[in-house]
Amino acid sequence: MENTYTYTARNIENPEQVVTFTLQDQHMSVDLGAPLEQMETILQQIDAEEGAEEQAGQGAQAKPWPKPLVVSLLERGVGPLRVADVNAGAKDDWLRVSAWYRAGGLALAPITLIDFRVDNPPAAQAFVEELDKRKSEVTGAFSLLNVLDYWFTWILAGVFVLGLFQAWRRKSQL
């Protein structure tokens, strides 16, 4: 992990809302961290349900989802994103990070990862600068081929080709 940068954003209005961004080379992973307090509450609810089932005589049955699975699901975040697909901006104490959701290798739709006031504006600005630096290393200058990276472009091209085919067919029937 030679080229790793990690930033944790905490919401000012809701300090339990924490998002951790990890930049590693040309990818970024996002951990929409469940606060420990929320995980503890969920695990207590599971314990209470298990206790109620044991008292009802159903405690001998196997549980379909044990506690470690629940904790694992709570800790799982968004998969690695390409740095080139991520946009971030920080102004005063506000941080907005969005990325393109990819389907079939092509950019389908933008998603907002966070959009709130953070508790450490200088660290947020440093994160945005680091992300921009890595993006400039990857993307370089604008290329016409970058436009072909979006589903919308291919859909428009398909409609255009279909329109040309229809026009050619009408012209040949005359």
C-alpha cells in the first residue's frame, strides 16, 4: 500500500454519520461506516430476539444469520471506484462527493456519496486536492474517446443510426 490516502468525513449535524474514503493508486473505496453505537443497538436487538425465542421453546433451531454476518453486512461499503469517475468539492465546511455508477463497464448514472457539512474543513480540502491530483494523473487532456465511456452516448448513437437506416429505407422505396 505504497500510495494510500485515507480521509474520514464526519457530519457536523449528525456526528454518528461517518464516511471514510480511501484512495489507493487510481481507485477509491468508500466505507459508509455504521457507527459503533448503531451496531451495538442492532446486536442488542438480535440478542433480545434470541432470548425471547429461547423462552418460547424455539431456541433449539439453527439461526439462518449469525451475528458475524450482520456485523459484516453493516461494515461493508461501496466497492472500489475509479478515481476518474469521482468528483469532489469543498467550500467552507461543506463537502460534496459524487461518482458515476458503472454498469457493464460504462458510466450509467451519477450517485452522491456525501453532501453535508464536515467537522474538519482543512482535511476535507486536502482530500479534494489529493483526489484532483490523482485524477489529473489518470485522465490527462480531454479526449473524444472519453465521450464513448457513457451509456447515454451509445444510446444516442444507436438512435441516430436507426434514424439513418429508416431514412435510407424510405428513400430506397421511392
